[in-house]
Amino acid sequence: MRLIKEVFDTTNVIVESKLGKAKEYFIEGVFLQSELKNRNGRMYPEKIMDNEVNRYIKEYVEKNRAYGELGHPDTPSINLDRVSHLIVSLRKEGTNYIGKAKILDTPMGQIAKGLLDGGANLGVSSRALGSLQTNNEGVQIVQDDFMLSTAADIVADPSAPDAFVRGIMESKEWVFVDGKYVERQIEEAKKLIQKTSSKQLNEMSIKAFQDFLAKIK
């Protein structure tokens, strides 16, 4: 499965003040979309998106585990030391999915608050794993193995060129093994073995296999 990221440029900032308590910061906007060819040339079928969003809400949002990070992570795993916000709601409007996230008092959350106080225009980027199949019109259709890592990371450069997003963030393949996301090493191992002399083939094959096992420990 490929790491898939989709960026949305605009979010609304909500600041809530309660007597005797510190201000609470929220961002709200479109986090996900379906049935629309996006600027990355991909389309998410509504049924597939609905199924995964419902699972994500049940397993993560409702259990206060729907974390997001500050920046452009290049893995599907959530790094707790980079968490900046908690997604508190996700609802469907038409074929869009409107999310709301609370900025946390973590180190990365404090940076996000500082950016908001300074007038920064922050965007959000969903992060997921999934397979893609290109149709006759050249549109990449997301398949039913689609799995959200987070509905929204916070990005300060939402207008980043599509080539950067695709080339840097989506150049790796990942597999889901025993509850962990593991970078696929098979193609790399094949290339390494093909370049190896026949005398060293057995030794190199063992090494390649050991390298792969090390990735899933």
C-alpha cells in the first residue's frame, strides 16, 4: 500500500475563552473529500470513504485517540512526540467530511498556537495507506484497502507543489504487520540480489531477508 496524503488549504480558527481558564484553540474545515478528482489526480469513492471514516470515528475520534501532527510526516505512524492536536469531531456534509481539531498544550501544539496568534494561515493534510488503480480517464481510484492514519495533520505550507507531496511523501510502500506499519523492502532486496555475484548470492539473500525482518520487530 502507498502512503497517500491530501492537502486542504483553508481552515477556520476558533478561539474559545472561558472565565478563569486559558484560551482553547480549534481548527475546523474540510478534512476529507470523496467522489471528486482532486489536484493530485485521485478520487475516493464515497462508499470506501464512508466505511473508513466511520471506522476512524468509532476507533479513534470517539475514544480521544485521533491525533494529528505538526508538519509533513513521511510515515503512516503517529509520532506522539510530534502530536499537536486532537481531532474531536468529523461529520459528513454532502461528499465532504468536516473536521474539528483541538490544539493541545504539547510542544508542537504550542508552536501551532504561536503560528495562529501570529496570523498564520494553516492548512490540514490527511494521511492514509491505500492502493490505487488508474481508470480509462487517467484518474487514480483509491481502493477498498484504504486506511486512515490521521484525518488531519497541520501544515504551514498547504500550497506546496503536488510533485513535492507525491515525490517525497508517497515514494515508499508500506505493509501492515502485527499492528505496525512497515516500509516495504522487497523491491530493494530484489535489486540488491540481482547485482550480487553467484558466489555471494546465498549470503546476500540471507542478509536481505534479515534486513526485512528487522523492519517488523
